[in-house]
Amino acid sequence: MGVNAEIEYPVIEFRSSDLKRGTDGWNCLCKRVREACETFGSFEVVYEKISTEVREEVFRLIKELVEVPVERKQKNVSPVPFHGWVGSSPQISLLYEGFGVGDASNYDSIKSFAQLMWPDGYPHFCDIVYTLATQMEELNKLIWLMIIDSYGLGEESLKMSYTTLIRMVKYMAPPSGKFESGLFPHTDKPISTLICEDKISGLEIEVKDGQWLRLSNLSPSSFVFMVGDPFKAWSNGRLKSGMHRVMMSGDKDRYSIAAFAVPNKGTIIKAPKELIDDQHPQLYKDFDFMEYFFFTASDIAKRFNSNQQIDAFAALSPPISN
Ligand SMILES: O=C(O)CCC(=O)C(=O)O
Ligand SMILES: [Fe+2]
């Protein structure tokens, strides 16, 4: 059950010169992104187009946010799962505290959130968080495009309307000398996630059964891209939605911000026909994303491990061949 340091985790640098679709550099990135997502279900992306100053300022602001009185934090609620404030609790972790802002690339959503937290609505907070959220959404889009191109598919194969949920999280340092869970092992339920952390490591990826790889020494320009369960279903099982968790050690608190691609109500997850053939029979039925999202937050879903929920909800057995 150790943390395995020998496995070579993919670190993929997105140089501006390689980001022109159709060039050799682009095609090479597509191949590496696909391999990473099929093998690990995630990778580290080095992306200098998002400035480190903006990142650092967001983390400074999150440190202010966690100081807001709890009565105001409790106003950050939503009927949609995983969208609101969660304080320290035995269900998630005593070390965890997270805030959620849905549709974060819409300035008004961030403004409404900030107005709940601060009497003056803190315009600087809105500007900076909006900047990072929109840039992370762009990066996510770029990675989707690489995945589509890597399978030789057209853009319409993954066309859907979705919004970006951001979660701003503080993981408290554990009691001295302890190694404690900050976030339990899970797979992500939105289509995909980009995680941005503030220097302190803690995120671990399950590389084999029970073998966890700790992602440490991420560059200041790095993000972690994570495939979610519906993306795995869309790819007809090619992409992996990997288990990950946060483990805390040492005496420093950890801060992270994650941007999740959450499809709008009514979106159907359906594998493109090009990804279904006799060698790759259809593994999942077409399903409504929101029904799955709500299912994963239900009591029934708790009977399954996080990485079994997509199969419990949508697996076709036996698979249908084309
Ligand atoms: O904070 C992190 O590094 C990971 C967060 C995460 O996995 C999640 O919120 O789903
Ligand atoms: Fe996650």
C-alpha cells in the first residue's frame, strides 16, 4: 500500500509554438495527452500562458476567504451536488474546507458569491478569480481538443454545453507527525478537472491497486488534468477515470483550486460511433449527465466505491458490439 516513487508520471509541457492545430508539435502533444489519459487518467500539464502572479494572488485571496465568519460561508449553498461550502467534517475530512462557485467563467456568478462573503462584494477578488477561472476553462478546452484529435474525431463528437465549477479548498496541516487524509479516494464526476495547487504537495494518484503516487515538485506553472467518469464513458472505456486522494503531512496548510467541467442539464453522454466496433463493443448506455451527477451524491451510490459508480449506473452487460 506504499507510495510508489519509481513510476514515471507524465509531465507534458504545452509550449505556445506547439499549440497550432495540425502542426507536428500539436500532433505530438495529442498523442502524449491520449497516452497519459489512457494509462493514468491524469497528467501534469505545464502551461505558462496562465501567469504565476494571478495564481499566487488567487491563493492569497483564498487565505482571506477562509477567514470569513462561518455564518457567511454557510450562505454558499446550491441544489446541485458538490457546488457549495463544505466545512471540516468526518464525512470528507476534518482537514478539509472548500467553497464552490458554479458557472465561474461568468463574472456575475463570482460577483454573487463574493457578495455573500463580503459586504462590499470585493471587486478585486472577483476580477482575479474570474481571470483564473476563464483561463483554466480555456486550458481544459484545449485538452479536450487534443483528445478529440488524437482519436481522429471531429469536434462535434464532444460538443456539449457545460459550465465551469471552481472549488477553492484549504487542507489544514495534520497534527504534528501525522499522515492524514485530506480528501478520501475518489474518481471525479464531472467530465474533467484541472487542479492548481499552491506549492504544498498532497495529491496522490492510484497507479495500481492500492499503490499511490504522490505528485510532488509540480512546477509553478503546472496544473493536473484529471479524466472524470463521464469522459471515460464517452471514450467507451479507453480513457481512465483514475482514483485520487489528498494526503496531508508536515506542518503547512495546503491550498488548491480545481476547475470542473460540468455539463448543463439535459446533456446526454454518448460514445461517438467511431469508438465502437467489434474489438471495442459499447460498454455504457447513453445517459443523462445530471442524472448520473445526482446519483453519485445519493445514498444508493454510497454502496459502491467511487470508481464503481459509473459501472453501477451506466454499464451495459453484456457489452453491445457494432
Ligand atoms: O485538491 C486537490 O488537489 C484535489 C481535489 C480533488 O480531487 C477534487 O476536489 O475532486
Ligand atoms: Fe477529485
